[in-house]
Amino acid sequence: VVPAFGLHPWYVDTKSKTWITELEKYLIKYPSAMVGECGFDRLKNPVFEEQKEVFLSQIDLAKKYNRTLLIHAVKADVWMENIWQILPKRFVFHSFNAHIEQLNRIISHNGYVSFNIKIFNNKQSNEILLKTPVEKMLVETDAPYQSDVTDLEMLVKKIAVIRNEKLEDLILSLYDNAMELYENEK
């Protein structure tokens, strides 16, 4: 188990005054931990400035400690505009279910994309899954919010069929990608 610690954009308006200090303590205590989920969510919180301040602080910590950043971005394309160039070298857009243009931005900045079963609700799902480089692809459940752990096997099988890949090869690639993100440089 590799933990991730962060202040989710849903909760920025209830943060404590010492949240960043507490977060940094956890990152020091757990040197394999990632930073996140953090980012923007325009559906749950339309206030940009506070989300931006919190997100930038977490980007700084991910860079300072050389950690993978887990990004939550919902309806936030415009808000991300000035963020792309300052992201750490390893970042993941979790539960990706946006449009192909957003995917192109992530890929062009060398980011990873994580999918759960909800991707199949997206009209562009096949195109998105085909366009995502296998070396930048991850899968997740986001349980219990978006799916169940039992959906993972079905998800990977459907992706393999869509991509016309051997299931075993896809599983190995997904595993390798996850291991690469879990390896924090000292």
C-alpha cells in the first residue's frame, strides 16, 4: 500500500490554519507517499482563488519531496491553463473522464492518466483509451465513490479489447507504470 496525502479541492473551505504543516509532516514521515488528491473542482466549489492557492502549495510540496502528484480536475480546463508548466515531473490525472483535448494536454506534458469504469460513460471513451499511450495509463476504482474493487478486472479486460492488446501485456504495462510512480527519488 502506497499512501497519498493531500487536501482535496472539495474541502479547501474547511481547511485548518496548519494544514500545510501537517501535510508536510506526513510526507516526511512516509517517504513513499504521494501528494494528493489535489487540484480543482468547479462543480463542487466554483471559487477559484482558494483552490488555486491550496493546489499550488501541494505542487510545491510534491516538487520539494520529489513525489508523484495525484490531480483531481473536474470541469477545470480553464483553471489549469497556468498550472501545466509548473507541475512536477510525475503527475497523474485520476479518474480521467474528460475530453480528448484534455487528454492531449496531459500527454503533451508527460503525465499519466488513470481510468475507472466510469470512462465507458464518456462518448469519446474508445478514442481516449486508444490515444492514451500504454506507458502512461493506469487503472483505479476510486471506490467507493465511483465504482467497486470488483470492477477492476472488467475494466482492464474491456480496455484490452478496445486497444486490441493481449490482456497479459496490458496488465504488465499497468503494473510497471504504477511501480514507476511509486518509486520516489531520494
